Amino acid sequence: MKRSHALWSLLALAALAVAAWLGWRASPASNALRSREIATRALARHLAPSVSTSSGARRVLVIGNPFTQWPNLPPEMRDTESASWRGLELGFGPGAALVAGFPRLKPGARENPRSIPIDPVTTTPLSYLVAPDAFDELADAHADCDLIVSLIGLPAQLGEVACWRKPGPPAFALVLPDLRMVGGRQALREAMQRGKLLAFVLPHPQAPPSDVPPRRDWQAEFARRYVLVTADNVAERMQSHPHLFPEL
């Protein structure tokens, strides 16, 4: 009898574990975090060969969400930042030393973000909240980082950003950016041709909804949810997914 009771207890625990696992898989919030991790992982894996050296890990500046540095933040925002970092660490591996940078905001943006005009269709609202010279401040403070990965897009006033205008390093890589900050297709091609913009990740137009559980194979999951754009494939991507690229 005792053995039978123990067996049923084990089966019940196993059923609960399976149910919990299935519930986690079905959670749109958990799926979104896993998806975000996959996006940054694929980007970092593409960039990893360019930062690996025989002399040791090279430093990469990661520009994150400054609101994550303050208390009383919605947990979803902090979880998204953490998922992005996990993906970068997995993708870059030991060949890069990641340095966190958080841009200064415009006056009043922290206290009342809605006081700052923001384009309602943008995918990167922080583009409008960061101070115009905030990226330059971070680039100067981390001058040993010749690659900048931005998790929050580019400043809306990109033409005023010296580290973007000047030739040479730093180069940029972006996660789900609002490409209108760069300009039209020609401006985008030029930025990639001159090595200022190395790569970026865009949402795949046929991506499944967030309640669809992610695949175990992270590379297969990336392929069905995202598009990686590089200097080598930007022309092909513009032809295959023209609506992802603005023509201003």
C-alpha cells in the first residue's frame, strides 16, 4: 500500500511539473522574453568574430534603458532588459567584455515621459526621450569600446550625434530599431557601406503571435521571428522585405 501511495505521489508530481512547464510555454510574457533573448543572441553571434582577438576580450558598449536604473519600475521592463543581456552574453561568449551604458534623458523625461513629444508609431520611444548628446557622452566615457550595441534604438536627433557622423569607430548594432532615425534607404545603405552600422535585427513580417511557444532550437526560432540585416545582405533584404525599410 505504501509503495502504491508513493508511486501515485510521484506521478502526481510529474503531472504538476508537466502542467507547469506547459503553462510557462503558453505564457505570452515568457514567450516574449525568450524571443527577446533570441534576438540579441543572434545579433551578438553575428558580431562576435569582429570583436574576438588573440590578445583578450574586447569591450563592447551596450546602451540600455535608463529607466531600469530607478526603483519602482514595472517588472516587465526590467525583465526585458535582463533577457536582452542574457542573449548578448550567450551570443558574444568570452570574446567580448560587455559594458553597460545608460544615456542621460532630456529634462523632465524621467518625471513625466509624456511631457516629451513622441511619435506614436515609433518602435523605440526612448529615441525621443534621450538627450541629443547622451550617446556622445557614453561614447567618450567608453572610448575603448569601438562597438556600440543599442537596445533602445538611435536618438531621434541622430544628425546631432558626433559619434555617428564621424568616420571610423565606434560602429553600431541595433535591436528592433526605428530605421527612420537613420533616414531613407539610401542613407541606410550608406551607413552600412561606411561601416558605421554593422547589423540590426528587425521583426519578421510572418512571425507567429506571442502566444505561440518558442521552438527549442533558438536559431530556428530566430529565423521565423526575426530578420538579421548586415552590410552583405541589406540589398537582398530590401528586395525581399521592402516594407521593413522606410523610404523617406
